[in-house]
Amino acid sequence: MHSEFAAMLRQGGEDDLAELYRLRLQAEVWESAADQFFADLHIRPGSRVIDLCCGAMGVLEPLSRAVGEHGTVIGVESNPIRLNAARAFIEDAHLSNVDILKGTAVATGLPSGQFDLVHCRFLFAPTGHPDLILSEMLRLLRPGGYIAIQEPDGSCWNFTPGSASWMRLKTVIFGAIRAGGGDFNAGLHTFGMLRAAGMGEVSQRNACLACHGRDPYKQLPLQFANWLRPQIVDRMLMSEDRLEECLEDAITIAADPSTVMTTFLVTQVAARKI
């Protein structure tokens, strides 16, 4: 683990530490899919690109590779813990063509029409407000530039062999995100959204993984449920006791080397600004 990033984890609270680990694991798991997505977009060396709500690591390194040493990547993040973690990450990884700025996905404060690519991943699903986010993405993008959006479609997110506890846990995770104004299945809508916005050359590819053995990503349902615990319990989507029972079962399922977790689809949608 990079030294600056590791130091941040040691200084953070328990909840912060768990969230940063989840984001780091997420970035590593989906890095290959991000590389393939950006390769399909034929990002030119020297391009100027933005990653909205870049998180602690996100796709900063794949974008850095895609634009080359003469390109520029700007990561925008509003959460101070993730913001500092992203800055520590790019310092440790020696990503000299990446800058991290404080801002929100709907008000970046960056100039209009100056960027070749505007990207976000797993942003619409937890936060909602797709129209406001898309409006800001379009404002930042130059004519002829590309928007790239990666969002989940939870329809194939399952464990084999099947488990009633896991299905209950999946249901309350989706319900808690929906109750907060988001939509775990945001990836079902982005293709149509870009077409409706009048974008050109709208395309979609999907990424999906199978996690087996003792793959740490099999713990994702536990991480999501613990992250959403206050919403799950406070909104009475599941009692505290029942949630604990489901989490205990999920721990057993994830630790069993004979089980396989099929991830949610990551829908990778791109379109060109006419």
C-alpha cells in the first residue's frame, strides 16, 4: 500500500477506514474494465479530462495512462476525507498529470467547454439528481468531446449457491439507496438519457465479474450493508436484529471458497457532444 495513503488510513476513524478500504478495493477490482472502456473511446494523448466525484482513487490512474504525460486529468471531489485520500494516492503513485480539486458534481467551478472527456462512475446510483449532473457534464465538455458514464445494474448480482439471507440483504441495500434518493440500477437508464439529451454516437458496453474462492470482493454486500446501516434501521427496512442475522449469514457465504459471487453489471455508456 502506498505510504501516504496508508498514513491516512491509520489516522482515520473506523468508519472512514472501512469506507476508504471499500473504495480502494472497488478501484482495483474494476481497473481492467476501466482501461478497456477508455481504450474503446480512443482518448488521444494530451487530452484534458475530468473525473467527477473521483473518490479516494477511482479511475485516476487509468485516465492518467490514457491521456499520457502531456495530458491533464482533473479529479473533482467534495468529501474532505476522500479528497485528501485522492491527493495522497496521486502523490504516492507519482501521477504528475493528475490534479485533485474540491467541488461538487453539479457545481465544479471549472470553465465551460474546455474538456475532451467528462467521466463519472458510481455517481448517479447513490446520489440521484441525474439531470443536474448531466447538465454540468455537458457544460464542461467541448463540442466533439465525449461523456463517459459507468453505473451499476444490479439484476445479475447474486451468489451461487443461492441464499435467502443474501437476497434479503440485497433487497434492503437497494431499498436504502432508493430511500435516500438514489437508484442502484441507474445503469439501466444512462443510454436512454444520453440519447434523449441529443448526444451523438451513443454506445454501451457492459462489464461483469465472477468472484470465487476467498476473493475479498465477495465481502461487498457486507460493506454496503454496514455503510447503509443507519438508513436501513432508521427507515425500518429491516430490524437491527434481523440485519445482524443476515450479515452473519453473508459473512459465512463470502468466506466459503465453494461460493461464487456474480457482480452487478457495470454499464459503460459513452456519447459525443454534437
